Amino acid sequence: MRYLPLSDADRQEMLAVIGAPSVEALFSDVPGAALLDGPVPGLPAHASEMAVQRHMAKLAGQNMAAGSVPFFLGAGAYKHHIPSSVDHLIQRGEFLTAYTPYQPEIAQGTLQVLFEFQTQVARLYGMDVANASMYDGSTACWEAIGMARRVTKRGKALLSSGLHPHYVSVADTMAKFTGDALVHQAPSLAAATDTDALIATIDRDTSCVVVQYPDILGRITDLAPIAEAAHAAGALLIAVVTEPLALGAIKSPGEMGADIVVGEGQSIGVGLQFGGPYLGLFACREKLVRQMPGRLCGQTVDAEGKRGFVLTLSTREQHIRREKATSNICTNSGLCALAFSIHMTLLGEKGLCDLAALNHAKAVKAAERLAQVPGVSLLNDGFFNEFTLVLPKDAREATRALADRNILAGVSLGRLYPGHPELANGLIVAVTETTTDEDVEALADGLKEVLA
């Protein structure tokens, strides 16, 4: 982090330039009752640059980095190997632009890679068109619900019980401002998905049905009957994909009738990075493109007939009347989208499928081994690279004990659903190509110890 100290002389010079007699004068309009009368409680006094660096390094040392221990965390963010060439290529000058590519004549590299990114996302999702990315998967999910409201002129969204609770939380927050009614309940530690119950609740007030694929427990839902039921009622099907690599092994949502597909792109090209920045993916049917939020890059030819790239569609408040805007998203996750596109290009279609097959094979082997631990059972009949174990005790206690043994065992359902004690024994485990046999054995041995 940058450390920019100011001397008293610096402050006086700055005050003189703006015509203020003192720092206190800058806050003269703030009521006295709202001003602090001393140091902020718990905040240390100023320190030297070396002291700050030493303190920050000490704090950072308390983190347990994903690559340093057996790692099985998932539930929406996944540890994959990212080739070093991705980091090298995203720093090339062709892709550098100031903030956002408004001026196509000086941002051709950025516009071209976003155009190619859109093509990759559309093909991955089995959809007609994709936008230039959004902030992350959870906000992309909410934008899809808002888009369904505009398309259908209805205000009730049905959220599958398998939708990530963080995505549900974001939607709940935003719905307070739009008036959308969201219908959702927590999942059950039963092998079956909630397909039948979800279909039974679709009615003529429903704008959309939102289904995660694979879902939060790792279960893979057949979207076709849900799409059929939704369309029969005039509603849209929104599919949410938090692990895009899965689409190298299972049917795309578009093949099963989804109208809008959104999700998180972090798995491809973007590291975990202690929680962000991440990458929202958004695609839809061509007939819905005018209601799609964000921006769309397109290909054209210039006056001399040469190929060029431009911003084709950007229906937000800065460009059109506020009441016609599809979203207030101000930009897109350009750098993360670039990393995604480069990694996807390096993989190619065959490489993506091979990597997906490797993830699945490793996950199956790990699930079989972990289910042999006394007291542990496997919830899923089928899964991609993530599955749910049911433990004989609260998974929060088990994961804490395993972390003390330098094993990041997975995500406990008790932490995701704190108000649902019936889910407390569930543990979501993710396995990728970075997981070794030794890692799985360490987890199996650790579980045996903490559950004894």
C-alpha cells in the first residue's frame, strides 16, 4: 500500500491554496455533536513508514494462504491453476486504457478482447449474446432478476433453495428498493433437488425462476422441465453458474432452455485473492438483448473497410434517459475479463473439457475416500467437482479444529445458513486439479481425528 505522510508545511501550503485558515475550518459546516473530540477508539496513533510496514506484514502473516495447506474451500470461489502467461499477457500495452474504452480509436486492444470474451461466454453458456462482464456473480444474478421484471412486467421471482445464500442476500437487499417479491427457502440435507416444489409454485405473477447449476450443495439439476414450466406461465428461467469450468463437462444452461444465464467467472484466469475482485458473467437470448444491463462490444469496419471494434450497446443512465436505463452499473470488470479470456484461449475447447474431466475424476476419488471416514456420509448422487458431506457433529466445530491442524477442509453449511440448525452438520468440499492425493489423505485423517 502507498504511504504518503504530510508535514505541517505541506498542510499549510495546501490550506493556503484553497483559502482555508485551518484544517478545522474545512469542517465548520459539520454539527459539533457529530465531530470527534479525541482519537478514534482502537485506532493507533500515526507511525513511521517502517513501523506501518512491519505492522501490516505481521497482520498479513496471520492469513493462511490457499496454496500453503491442503485446501478444499469452494461454495462460489475456487482454487485453480492459472498459467503464469496469463499474468504476463494482461500487462501488455495493447490492453491498457484509461478507465473505460469510450474512445475506440485508442482502445482497440481492450475492445477486441472484450468482443472475444463475449463470444467465449456466450458459447460457454449456450446463449446467443453475452455482455462485456459485470462486477461479480451475485450482482449479475440480481441484474438478471431486474431484467426479468422489465421483460415480463411482473414482480415475483422464485429462487431455488440451491441458490447460493450470498446471492440471495444481495437480491434481498436490492429488492427493498424495487419492490420485487422474492420467494426462497433454505436447502434440505436430502439428495433430491427442489425441482418439483419449484415448478409447483410457478404462477402468472412469476417473472422468473432462478436456479443455480450446479447448486450450492453440488447437485446438478435438470433445467429442462423447469424451463418448460416457466415458459408455459410466461416467466423466464435464469440459470446461475458459480463454477464455469463445470460447463466443460455438463450440458450448458442454454441447451436446456434457460433465457438468461449469469454467474461468477473467477474460476478461469482470476485467482482467489482473499475475496476479489471477481468477474460477473451475463448472457441471454438475442430477443432479450435490449433489456440486458451493462455494455456490449461489437465489431464493425471503418471508412477504409478495415475491421474495428466499438461499444455497440450501453443502456445506462449516462447514455440514455434514466427511466429507460437497464442498470446503473458504471463499467465492467475489464481486467478480470481480460484474464478470463486469455486463460480460456490458452485452454481452448479441448483443454477446457480435459480440465473439467480431470476435476470431476479427482472429486469422485476424493468423495469416495472421505465417505469411508467413520460417521461421514456423502449427500450427492451426482456432482462435478464439489459435493456435500454430512458429518456426525457440527461442521463449524470440525472445520475450526481442522484449520488448527493447517487443513482448510471446506465450507460448513452452518456458517452459510446460521439460522438453520438442521443444516449444521453439512460440509461443502471442493476438489480441483490443484488437489493432490496427499491433500485428500490429510483431510481424511484429520476428519477421523476431530470426529472421534
